[in-house]
Amino acid sequence: MSLQGTVKVAAVATLVAVLTIVSHADAADFSGKTIKLIIGQSPGGGTDTLARTWSPFLTKHIPGHPTVVIEAQTGAGGMQAVNFVYEKARPDGLTLAWGGFNPVGMATGAQGLRADFTKFEFIGAGSSGGRVQITRTGVNPPIKTPTDIMKVEGLKQAGFRPTESLDIVGRLGFDVMGVKYRYVPGYQGAAKILPAMLQGEIDGMTTGITSLRTAFGPQMVDQGKALALWYFPFFDINGNPVKNADFRDDEPALHEVYKKVYGKDPSGEHWEALKWMQTVSGKTSMTVVAPPKTPKDIVDTLRKAYEAAKADPQLSPALVKSTGSDMVYVTIPEGLKIMQMAQNPDPKIAKFLTDYIAAAEQ
């Protein structure tokens, strides 16, 4: 090799070494530290289960392998947790909100929500596979197929609170279909609704696929006591519904059931509101954010760790084992765009949701 070639090789090697040192220097070190994931739901629920399944993988991929603990701060429909991280948590990367994204509250200016999600430092977001409407078969008259729901009288739909995303999505599904129902809020979690459905106190609820696979499926659907009427689809960039592979062929999407009943695709203001809900909250129910003004090196380190964790080949099997399904994710640019969509919604959507919530509160 010529002297000139040797110099070039040496220069490249030096550059690689320098870049490696810079890369390591720019990464925040969490050795000996503890990260708190603040959740707004009770221990033992779907959010808690996902956080506990995820936490070892965050530990694995964050430099220094910090301890990750889960802390529940329930209250105000999850707003207490995000308000705490927004207002009181130190911007050092050691306190993160998990699952606290509240697009409805942001869009409607919900009283009590003081956090501006566009000022949080977005780390990552995903959702546990999708949302599904589960309804007892022993309604009046009894149902055997999803389209039979159109004949039912006096249907009672359980919920948590009128501002809850799951409740809104579930109500919108019935309103898109033209089903006659009565919304009954006030239940404290799916664990309370399941026995109420088994006893015939209530007829159905909208929940996540995790609850379908681990609770409602084994205890009701598999026993012929309930049907997964429809799942709520995600939508592509052009607003078209997308097939969700986590659901079986005998678990149809809402728009598929609609087409069987009416012979055409759904449309109208309820459908447009549902599309907005599924776009901003369908894939972001497990959003991770750091407090505003968290330093860039810490944010970048946490983002890289999140991306590495979700790509870890051992995470997917762990999620399926603990929740019954894998997660779907958004990219960082998608997540940032969704935050903006929720914080600055189309005025027509904001008014519709405000009125829709108010009608349920009466």
C-alpha cells in the first residue's frame, strides 16, 4: 500500500474512533438510577400489565441499565398522572408518563387537564393491538351474528366516563350503525364490567384486545355468552380503514358489518369523528413522554432505547404471553404529528366531540 493510501486508512480509522467517542459521550448514562413510569390507571389493569411487560426491555436498552418501576397515580380520568409529570416532575429523564395521552381532553379543552402534550418531550407510542365491541348474546332478542345487533331492544352499554376514549369510540360505533342503546357510565374498569355482563346487569362494552383475549374471550365469547361484534379499524394516511391482523376472520371490522347491513361504506359525522378518534388515539394509548425541557441528550437516549426495545425480538412474545396480543406502534414523526392534531384539532371535530360528551353527561 502506498504512503498516501496508508494515511487515508489511518484518517478514516481516526474519524470512526472520534465519531464513536462522540456518540457515546452524547448518550446519557443512567447507571445506578431509577426511572419511574407514572400511569394513570389502577394496578393490575391493561396499562399496568403493558408497562410491567415493557419495563425490563427499557432497562435492557437504556445505557447504564437503570431500575424501572411503575407508579400508579389514579384520579381525574388519568389526568392527575399527566398533570404531575407536566408540572412537578424534574426534567432529568427519571420520571416519565406512560399511557397518559388524552387527545379528547386536549381537543375539547377538558377542565382539569393542564398538560400541553406538544410541550412534553415525546419518547414513543403504541397500542395493544386494537379496540373491540363485546356484547352479550343473551340480549333481547338473542343474537348469533354481528348483524343481529340491529334487532336488539334496550341494549345497555357499560362505560367508565363520557370523556373516556374507549367509551366515545364505542358509542360512535353504535351511532354509525344506527343501533339503539343506552350508555351506562360509572364502572371502575373492565374487571368490574365483566361480572356485571356475566350476571346480565349490563350487555356490552368497548375494550382493548388484551381484555378480549385474556378475560372476556375465555369467560364469555368462547362459551357462547358474548360476541366480538366488531373491532374498530385503524386508518391509513388517506383515511381508508386498514385490516387489523390481530383479529381473526370471524371478528369483523365495524365497516365490514356496516356494509353487510346497508350495502355501502359508512359515512357521516359519526364516522368522521370515529376516524379522528382512531387516528389520534387508536395507536397511541400507551404513549411515553418526558417532562418539558428535558435535555436533548436524555431525550435522544430514551428515544433510542424505546426504538431498540420495541425491535427486541423477545418483546413481542412477552407481550403476547402477558396480554394476548402484540403492540402496534407509531414512528416519532407520526407521534409528534398526532400530538399536534390533538392539541390543534379541526374546529368541527372539536365542537362535535364537545357536544357529544355533553349529551352523554346529561
